[in-house]
Amino acid sequence: MKNLIFITVIALFAQNSFAQESVVSPKNSAGFIISFGASFPMADFGNPDLEWSYHKNKNLGGGTGIALNIDYVLPLADNGIGLFVGAGFNYNGLKRDYKRKYQEETRFYAGDITYQNYYSIPVSTGINFTHNFDETFGLFGNLGIVVNFLKIKDREVNTPSQNITASFDAKTGIGLRLGGGIIFKSKYYFSLNYINVGKTKIKFTEEIKREFPNPSNQQYDFTDESKISYLNLTVGIKL
């Protein structure tokens, strides 16, 4: 009899708790989320170590940059499952260590070098899960596929005797997007997003123009495989 009373009390308490949660927890709604923050290159993309030949070097030395992301979330069920579609823009310069090692390797003066920059545009889609515990606090997560467009700005070296230009091909890679974070007041999003497109062939042409003592023009083609991944830490708002 005591066990029956105990079970009945627990059941009534649980029913009351779920009823209260259903009342105070706002339902998920479709909408755009715009977020802005920092971009952190990882793996070969962010590794500043130059190998024995700077011409054959998979490490790209990308430094901390900026990230701008736009996501559209569409709820599909009351349990929090939905879909997301997103696009972003990342800008990354070079780490100081990479610049220093490149200068030491080539023996060019720092003022003669215009270094490359990295521009990444990830377009992604997949599954979204969102749960609002109450009107103040919630959690969300995203898992899907991403198509990443990578453009590397030319690197140039200009000296009194020669001009050297490294022109990089634009690259497209397919990979994984994994992310999530905290929702505040059903409107403000604190997010962490991880993009990984794996090994990507980086091709570039180096053109050397010499002015003297003997004018000449030479071109060399190079290819390396670099692991491209990066992390975004952003703050956003739902429109």
C-alpha cells in the first residue's frame, strides 16, 4: 500500500512538472539567425610551421580572423527536431610565426612582401535540434554537410631586381558542419561551429620576373594537400 501511494505521488509530481514545462516553454519558431564573431583556422590551415621548402608546404599558417554567418532554422516537430540552411563568410590573415619563418627562409625584407589572405565561404544544410527550457534559457545543435569555397589572395614579393607573384587557385571542398550553443530569451544565440572539409589540393603558380642583370620571366606550378578545418565562436540574434 505504501509503495502504491509513493508511486502515485511520483506520477502526479512528474505530470505536474511536464505540464508546467509545456506552459512556460515557448515553442520553436522558424527564422533567420545572424551571428558575428571570431574564426580560428585549425589543422594544416592554421599550422604556422614551414617545412624544409616553402614551395612544398602543406601548412598555410592562417591566423585568427572574423566570421559572419546567416542561418535559417525551420522546426519540423514539437520535439525540437528541424532543418537548417546556412551560409557564412570567413576572413583570415597569417600568423606572425608563419611570416617570420617565411622571411627567414626566403631572406626577403619584410617590407618587400605582401602576404596572402584567406577567404572562406561555407554553405551548409542539415538537422537542427532546439530545446527551450523556459523563456530565458535554451540549447541548440546543428549537424549537416557543408560545401566550402576557399579563395587565397595572391602573395607578392617586390624587390629592385625582381617581382615574384604566387597565384592560388580557388578551391571547393565538401565536408562536415557540427555546431551548437546557448539560446538566451529565445532570441540571442551564443554559438560554436566547427567546419571540416578534410584534405584539399592547394595549387598555385609562382611567376618570377627579373629586371636585371638579365631580364627574364619564369613560371613554376606547385600542388600540396592541406587539411582544411576551422572553428567559429560567434554571438547572434534571431530575426
